Amino acid sequence: MQLTRRSFCKSTIAVAALTLMGARMAVTNRAYAETNTTSIVNKENNMTFTLPELPYAGDALEPYISANTLSFHHGKHHQAYVTNLNNLIKDSDLAKLSLEEIIKKTAGDSAKAGIFNNAAQVWNHTFYWNSMKPSGGGAPKGKIADKITKDFGSFDAFKEAFKTAGATQFGSGWAWLVLENGTLKVTKTPNADLPMVHNQTAILTMDVWEHAYYLDYQNRRPDYITTFLDKLVNWDFANANLG
Ligand code: MN3
């Protein structure tokens, strides 16, 4: 993580504010909370969301995901969702809520679809950055490895299910490893839809919107998915999310 002096100061202030506010934070996912406490929650003025920093350098996922892709995906797409969300909730009661509260409150409300979409995309992208790491991928270790074997039959069976979910999500969306009623499942969601509004806990995600891979893989989505599994998955994050 590359912190500028300005963002470091902001983070320090945010951490202090968080410590004081304590229960203000309602991030369901423990690891997600630990990795994003400085940036995902409302800032010191308690009204505005900020773009979380990437958990690694912008070129750290090369050659699998280029610095160019991350620059646009994080700096432009993710930032746009943050900016849109702030504009949409400005001066409303929603501005006082946590990101997850906003997502849950607006889910399924067609009059608030714009707010839901932008809030969920802020959450999804932060979760996606953390679902990858440099020198990641390959077979999992620890309790997630045992749980995958138990619930899918084998790691290869999980990989096939995840590849199929990613490749068959028509148009824009996400592939997920989730925990539902104590069992791991692979799911896919369209657009901004996400597990927390389906009584599921997110364990890992992969963005299959074209902007996630088109600069590096063009139309070869299956190659991007295979690379994600073989070279990028952050199993430490998955283990932490499993709780
Ligand atoms: Mn995206």
C-alpha cells in the first residue's frame, strides 16, 4: 500500500474517529473490516465516503492484471461509484448510515436503484481488491481448503464451478464464493447484486464486468478467470472471511 502523507493523515484521523465511534461500523465481514477500516466507512465528517486505497501497489498484480487496468478500474470506475454515491445520498437520511446499512436499506427498492447500485459497487470492488494478492492463486491452505473439499468434493470441482459461474454470467456481474447456511456455494450475480442481500456471507469475489479484464484479455474472459484462480486468489482473505 502506498500512502501519501495526506492520505496517511486522513487515515489516522479516520482510525481515531472510528475508535471513538466504535459501534458506528457495521461491516459484516470481519476480514473486510480489518483491511478497510480506514477508508470504507464514513469519514470524519461522518457524511462522505472515500475511495479505499488498493491493498497493494498498482503494478503488483502484473503480468496477470496490468497497472493500466488497475489504474482505470480503481482510479476511474471504483472512484466514480464513490462519487456517485456521495452525490446521491447528500443531504438525505442515508448519508448518516454505514455503507452496508445503505445497501441493505435500498436493496429491492426500484426508486432507490441508483443508490443501491453505486453503494453495492463500492462494496463489491473493495471486496474484489482484497480477494486478490500478488503471488496468490493455486490450491488453498488452512480451513478454507478443508471446507472446499467437504462442500464441493474436491478443489478441482470448486474450480470448475467457479469458472462456469464466471463464464456464464451473461453481461456484467460477479462470480462469488459464499457461505450460505454453513455451506460453501459458488454463485453469480448480475450488475451490482451481492451476497449480503441474499442472506449469504461473501468469501471471495471476481469481477466479470468487461472493464475488469478487457484491456488485458480482450474478449477472452475464460483466460482471465483461469488466471484469477491460478495466480491471484487471496486464500488468506478467504480464510479470514470464513471466520
Ligand atoms: Mn469493476
